[in-house]
Amino acid sequence: MSVVWARWPLLLGLAFVVVVLFFRGGCVEAWARFWSWRERRRTLAGIAH
């Protein structure tokens, strides 16, 4: 466990880079997109069955 605590700045930096590169609107917009995608998928699955 001490290895994780010694490297927390690296892990935090990697998380920051991922957010900047892949979540254009930040975490809040990514969360909203995930929920809208999930709802669309649910309605399409409901129509198909």
C-alpha cells in the first residue's frame, strides 16, 4: 500500500491528463453524456424487443 501513496502525484497527473484529453466538457459533461447514451440504448433495446 505504501507504493500507492508514494506515487499518488503520478496517478493524479495521469487522471488529469485523461480528463483533459478525452472529456472535452469535463467530468460533468462526460457523466451527462454517459447517462444520455445509456437512456438511448435502453429505449432502442425496448423498441427491438
